[in-house]
Amino acid sequence: MMSSRWAVWPNLIAAIHCSSSALIYSVRMKSGKGESAIKWGLRVHVLWYIVANVIQVVLWATLTRDQFFWPLWSIVGWGIGLAFHIRGANSHLKALSGT
């Protein structure tokens, strides 16, 4: 059985990862990226979202069709992150264009 002293580590590591990822994203967005770099990053994110989720749906359909549609968790979870990326990129592009 895990002692309570060690039970904190997974949550702490997750919190550090999330905060460092947000900090890195914030620094990158303020670093003066050009419009083409922002659009390219968004396109790559959308491309991998589609590829990864199509692969998961195909795996589900071929291996576990009679079970719960488990790719839903990845589609929704990653979709939320993608929506924030789209929102952030659009607001940054608007700021670059001055409107």
C-alpha cells in the first residue's frame, strides 16, 4: 500500500506539467511569432487530432466494437485542448492584424 507521503507526487507532477506547459505556451505566443507560424502550428495540431482519433476509431471498430466507444474520451479531451488552441491562435492573429 502506498503511504500518504508518496500519494501526493502524481498530482504534483501533473500540476507542474500543466503549469509549465501553460507558461511555455504563453511565452511562445508573446515571442513575436509570425502569422504563418501560428497558422502552421494550428494546422499541425488539427492534422494530428484527426489522424490520432481516426486511428483510435478504426482500432475500436476492428477490435472492440461490442464495447463502449472508448475513443470518445480522447476525442472530447483533446477536442477541448484544440478548441483552446484555435481560440488562442485566432485572438493572437486578430492582435497581429490590429483589429
